Amino acid sequence: MLTASRLNFLASIWTLPRDLRLLFLSLFLWTFGLGLYNYIWPLYLKDLNATPSDVGLVFSVGFLAVALTMIPGAILANKYELKALLIIGWAMGIPPPLIYYFARSWFDVIPGVILLQVSAFYAYIAGASDRAKRATNFGITWASFPLGLVFSPIVGSVLLNLISVRQIFLFTFVFFTVSTVILFFMKSQPPLRKNPQTPKLEFPRSRREGMLLLYLVGAALAFSITIPFIPLYFQDVVGLHPSIIQLLGAVQSFGATVFGILLGRRADSRGKGSAIALGLTASATGLFGVLLVRNLFLAFPIVFLVGGARAPSPVVYSMLSTGRQDASRAGQYGFYLTLENLGFVAGSYLGGVLYSLDPTIVFCTTSASFLALATLAAFSFHGRGGRVTPSELGPESAGPGQSQDSKSF
């Protein structure tokens, strides 16, 4: 059973180092602005004459932008001060709401989508974390992303009855700006010491690393086949109003917040594999429930479970961050996260095509994939988050890992 302390978000946040609390606040404000429109974003694209395939293409373009910048961004994180890189990344996200405001067709939003995707924060989490609590810190700080999306869709739902979606983008612009300013109050996070022996790319050298790569790509592919199209499903098939879809999005984000903190702690205390499997199984159950249950009141707890879809990812990222002593930021993460984002690219495009054929196909595909990945994680990832045993690492990982990663969202 979940105890009150496990769900005491304020207490969990307070345990973070000071700079991670600032990062939590910045990310919360950023996602609050995003959440004002996030769960009706596909509906806005539809109003701009986008078909489901076009919606999938827009998502794919954004993820492709992330994939193409992942290795260069990780190399920059290797060489330069991370706080400055965070500020630059955040600042690049300020113009997109204005681009969306002036858009007159779905194609006009693409430049904004590309800019919005290019920002990073996970490198700073690793650098500012105690290694023994790294999975917990990843989970709690990452939870600020869905936590911001818990409250803002409710506000967005109210605003939809007063103003247009275009005007909501102006509010988002303000939140993005304030979020960026907060980053200036964080301490500097210096680059890694130069090591001429460290390669720029690190391919998997062990079975464990190969399984991590398989999981990252598989989870990204499965996730993006369905999750971006849930709002369209609620409108096209279930017939819900956009304001109700916003409220369901808030519940989904609350689920992601709870699972993010729960799985991070579970990984540190009871094992990484079981934590990952728990999140995926919960999400698969929720996705099946969306198909089977048409009752609006029952839809809320079901959508809560869907929130567990991406919550296992910070656990996996924490495993990468402790993987090798000699790996650079670029080497440890460039290859892995580039392929992960290519999984998002392929999944979004495929999801748009499948949704056009039959919306139920995407739900069944993702649910089955999540259950398969849960089984893989349960049997392949042993040990506790932040405490990696020698047997889990490749031959090059004899000591405590010092690498830090870079992850765009």
C-alpha cells in the first residue's frame, strides 16, 4: 500500500538539493504553460485542417529535431558549462507559442515545434545529485514535468470557455519566459574533465547495455503510436468536448507525477526492473480500459493509469548515468538517446497512419508492447537504482560512474 509519506510531494521536493529545487520550479512553470494547451494540441492541428496522418507527421518532425540535435547537444554538455546550456535551451522554447498564435495552417506550426523540442535538463540533474539517490532525484525532478500538467489543463479548460486557443498561447509565452529567468539563479555545473581516451560515441558493450538500448527504443516506439492520438480518440470516437479532454489530461498528468516519484523510490529501494515493469503494466491496463469503458466517470481513474507510460524512463536514464566510469556525456548518451528519439519519430508517424485506418489498432498495439517491455525489464534489470553492481556493467565500469547525461523533452 502507498503510505502518505510516499505521496507527500512537498516533502519529496524539499529533499532535493537547492539547485534541483530551482530546476523543479522552472520546469513546473514551463510545463504549466505547456499544459494550458497540450492536451488539445492535436485538436488545434485538426482545426488547422490537419488529418490524423498530418498530426502524426507534426509529432514526428518534432522528435526528429530532438534526434538530430542529441549527439551535438551531448558533445556540448561534455565541453561547456551546463547551466548556460540549460538557459539557451529554455530560451529557444520561448518563441514557439507566438508562432502557434500566428499560424494559419498546420504546416505553419512546424518551425515552433522544432524549436520547442530542443532543450535539455537531465544532465544537470545527474551533476547535482548524490549518486546513491540519483534515481530518486531523477524521478522527483522529472515529476515536475507532469505535475505542471496536472493543474494547467484545468485552468486551460476554464480559459477555453472565455477565450480562443490562440489567445491561450499568449499565456504560455509568459510562463515560458518566467521559467527561463529562474534558471539564472542556479549554480554553475562545470564541464567534465577532458579525457582524450574517451570516445565521442559509446556503443553497447554488454548484454545489460544492449537491453537498455532495446528498452529505450521499444518504449519510445510504443508510446508514440498511441499517446499523441488519445485527445483525437476522445473527440472523434467518444465525443467529448475539448474542455473535458483537458480535465482528463490533468488526471493523466497527475498519474505521471505519482508514478514518477513512486518508481524512482522503488528503483532505489526494491529494484529497477520491478519499478519499470510496474509503470508499463499500469499504463497498458489504462490503455485497454480506454477502449473498453465509455463511462465518463470511470474514464478518470483509467486515464490516471495511462500516466505511467513514461514514468519508467527516468529510472532507465539513471541507470545510464551510473553505467561507466570512463564514458563522456556525449559518449554515454548520444547514441542511446538519438535512437530513442528516432523511435518516437517512427512511432508518431506510424500511429497517424494506423489511427486513420482504425483508432483501436493503436491502443492494442501499444498495450501489447508495454506488457512485452515490462516482462523484458523485470527479467533483465536487476539491482537498485543508483547502486549498480559490477555484474550489471561492462568490463570498462570498474568504479563509480561520473558521467552525466543530456535529455531533450
